[in-house]
Amino acid sequence: MNVKFIIKRLLYTLLMFIFIVTFNFILFRVMPGDPVAMLAKQSKATPEAQAAIRKAYGLDKPLVVQYVNYMKSMITFDFGTSFNYKQPVGQVVWSKAINSLILAAMAVPLGIALGLVLGAVAAAAHGKKKDTILTSTSMVIYAVPSFWLAMIFLMYFGVKWGLVPINGMITAGKDFASWGEYYEDLALHSIIPVVSYALAIFGGYFLIMRSSMIDVFTEDFILTARAKGLPRSKIISRHVVPNALLPVSTIVVTSLALMFTGAFSIEVLFSWPGMGRLMVDSVTRQDYPVMQATNYLVALAIVVANFVVDILYSYLDPRVRVE
């Protein structure tokens, strides 16, 4: 592994982190609305109480001091107190992130595996009827908005046929006699959200895998493998698929890194208490500490994922290393 390349990418990642954190700080101070005025309106606070609120959140200090305190809080993951929940933001975000991870842990690997496998099957049958059917189907699914597809599933499987619960993560107010009963209820509530989530990301992986494999089929080393008399199945499994996975690894790592953020439309539609729904609710309720924390965590996950992808790429394909 090229140490110089790793150090260079690490410095680039650090600069990107500083830029994103700074942009996050500026964004929530130039956007319309005054969080203190909103809190004061909700609690009918007096001017003295408003001043106390500003002091409690550090909004009475100069911008430079606010920025330094903000950087410290971002580094230490001390995001302050939520306006809406009246709890430390870290506790609120953590509980929602766990729920999103439960949903994503079932849906994301399923969507990735389905897209990669069917994409490889379509590429192996390039130009044939199987390829046409798979590609057409995946493009239709990819083009359909995920919330619309989820609404169709919800209407038929949940409302019309009554096969699964229509909202929530578990049945509200229900006392579970055992963990098995709890997991059974969770599984029933998860079926439609998981399928909707998986299909929402399936199309992208399918098209990228198919396109990448078709490009690899045109390479000279594939022609050489054919000239040596290798069976088509071995050419695909040993040469085409490993090389086609290089560009796919980027979006796979990014998707895995963003698992805790949830799917906005899916979580809102199914009332799933995850990070995606939390981010939407924080915007509608103008909960600035939560908005700031969630934006920061998403940006941090993307920056770290890009760094991991760069290192992974340099390991899988030495041509991308910078000497």
C-alpha cells in the first residue's frame, strides 16, 4: 500500500471535513427563521426569558466564538439539546439511528445483492431476450418514485388485503410476552418497508453492474482468455465480474455508510421512527440542533466513505495510486 497516497487522501478528507462543517455552521445561520423566536412563541416567553434562551444556546456570543464552540461540539459529538424533544440531541439521534439501521440492515443488502446478481445475469446474456426483460423491468422500477411504489404495496398488501400492518415499527402499546413475539411483530411491520426500500436501490445497482460488465467484455484480456479456450462461465466468474465490481464498490460503500440515515420517503410513509423521519420532522418543526447534528452526521459518513473507497480502489486497482 502506498503510504504517500494514503496521507494525501487523508489530508484531502480532513480539508473536506472542515469545509463541510463550516458550511453546515453558515447554513443554519443564514436560513430564514429565528430559533429563539420560535421557542419564545411556543412558550410565550418574556424578553428576559428570550435572552436567557439565547445565552443557554450560546447565540448571544460573537460569530467567531460561536464557530469555535460549534467546532468543539462537532468533534466531541456534543450537539446540545433538542428544541422539540427537550433531550440531548445525541440521545435522540442515537435512538432513531438504531431504528434506521434495523430497517436498512434488512433492505440495503437485499437491494444490493439483487441488483448485482441480476445485473450480472443480464450482462452475461447481453442482447438476448433475458437481458431485454431484466433491463426493461429494472429501468421501470428505477424510474418509479420509491414513495409511489411503497404506496402501491401499502394499499394492496396492507389496506386492501390486510396481510401486514400498515404503519409503525411495532404494534403501539402492545405488551410482548417474549422476544420471539416481539421479533415476529417487527418482521410483519418490516415486510413492506424492506421490500420498498430494497427495490428503490435495486435499479441503480443493476444498471451499473450490467454496464460495467459489458465494458469489461470488450477488454483485450477477455479476448485473450477466450483465445486460450477458457469456458464462458469461468471467464465471467474469474475475469469479468471481479473487474466489473471496481466501479460498483464506490456506491456500495457509500450505501453501507449511509445505512443509519434511513430512507426519507419510506420512513415518513410507514411512520417508521428512524433517522430519515427525524430529519424531515426536524425541518418542519425547525429543531435546529437536530437539523445541524443530522446534517453533520450524514456529511461525515459520506466523507469517511469516500476516503474508504479511495483506499479500497488503490488496493483493488494499483493504477489509481498517486506516486
